[in-house]
Amino acid sequence: MGYRFDIHHDLRLVYKKVWGSYGDAQSRVAHIEWDEICRQGDEVGDYNEFQDLTEVTEYGVSLDQIKGLAERYDIEWQTLTHQPKQIAYVVPTPLSYGTGRVYGSLMGHTGIDFKVFDSLFDAAVWLELSPAETERVVGRRCSEVTRDDPDDFLVTHR
């Protein structure tokens, strides 16, 4: 699994990009790094999150591990300044969409507004990003295409 965190202070947004095989061990490493970023003293932990999992090729997490991730967010939320926070979770397949919805329902008591999307465009609209901001954050323009045609799921324009 590869991942990166891009922090956009001007937008109060963190873009989290994940690719490859996603499992519990890899997730723990990413969360440790994220915890370290949040401890650096600024308000990054309160920023909205744009989580892009559209290039994840394999998931290897159990329901218990998903519950553990939701509990981590609950603990994290308790230590933050409790600013309103949104997390947009963008996934590539119907199965990962359903899993994301389970994850979101487990996070329902955290005070974090979590929503699963099947397109980068819809997630960006929900996060109230302009097309120019979306292109800067994601690194490409996103169309209004959704899962209706899997070949057109993510359309880039150059």
C-alpha cells in the first residue's frame, strides 16, 4: 500500500491518497504517521478530509479492524478542538462503497460528518470545493461521471 497526505492549510483540508493493497498493518502505519502530523501543533486534525481510495486494488480488513479504525477516529475526535469536520471517502467499487458505508455508520457517534462517494467530483462538491480547488487538490480535473459506466468512473481531462 502506498499513501500520501497533502495538507492544504488555506482550504482547511487534508487530501489522503491511498493506492495498492490496503490491509490492517498498512492502515496502522498510515495512522501512526497521521497521528504524528496531528501532534505537530497546528489544527490539521480538525481539517476536513478528502480520502481518495480510487486506486486501491485489494482490501484486506475485517469487520473488527473496521470497528477499530472507527474507534480511533472517536478517540482522535475527543482530543481535537471539535471544529465541524467532514470526511469524504471516495472508493472504486460497489463492494468498497458498501464497506465504507458500514465504516461510516460505526463512526456515526463521533461528531464527524462522514460520507462515502463513488466519484471524486461528487465528493468535491460535498466538500464545497470549486473546480479550480479540486484540480489543485486532486491533481486533475474531475467530471460529473459516476459508477454508471465503470470505464468512465474517473475521467481526467488534460
